[in-house]
Amino acid sequence: MDFRILGLDPAPFRPLFALSDEALRERGILRVRIDRPRSAPDRITLDDAEPGETVLLLNHTYLDVDSPYRGTHAIYLRENGGERFDRANEVPKAMRGRMLSVRAFDAAGMMVDADLVDGDQVEPLIERFFARPEVDYLHVHYAKRGCYAARVERAAGDDRID
């Protein structure tokens, strides 16, 4: 079964990168310099910020639905990131080698299933969840800290979905 993993759309966040540290703090956002590899997975490009890079640490509503599962949590965004990750049948490097919590939702925003998986083994779990007709989309979270990672949808077999 083909799947599509999506990073966040960068457009709503672009204005934040030009703000001063003080203006960011007033909005509850921190500018952070990364000092360790694999410590700040970017939610747009779905790769890790490198030591020396700066990221914004902010609270993000990742599940904006009218259900008990509506959710917000902290995310990192690389200031000099790149394009939104939007690929079919490709798991981004930032999700590999990390324990993931994968949550299956129906069209009403109700969680219908969930499981933990090593990021190197996530494809069979995605396939298992999408084999259920009531599953509309998946959310992946980094299990250790619980942060939202990415959305997964059903897709055609294209390398890139436009």
C-alpha cells in the first residue's frame, strides 16, 4: 500500500524567522542553537538540525479537530531549513533510528488504533493501519518526548506528490 509522509507547510511559520528573540519570547517561542546531533528534528523538512544551526522551539497545534484527541505540543523548525518533505513511500531520516508512536485516526479525528515501532521498521505498521478502511490518516510522534513528527496519508505510487 502506498503512503505519503508530509512535513508541515512552512508558509505560516516564515514570518517568525525574522522576529527578534524578544518578539519570539512574547509569543512563547524560543530561538535555540543546537549543540548535539539528532537532538532537534525539523518538522518541515523532516531532517535533523545540525550542531551550530538555530531552530525555533514553539508550541504547535498538530491535530486541529473537534474531538477529544485535539492536540498541541512543542516542535522544532530549522531557521535555514528547506522545502517541505512530501514524498511517497519514503521515510525521512529524522524518523529512522528513533522510537515512534504511530496513531491512526478516522475522518472525524477519532483515534482508532495506535502502536509503538522502531523508525527503521515503520513501513509494515503504516501498511497494517491503512489496511483498515476506517483509517483516514496517521500521525507519527517521537515516542521518547511525545512530540509530533509528521502526518501520513494514503497515496499513489509517485515519488513526489504535488
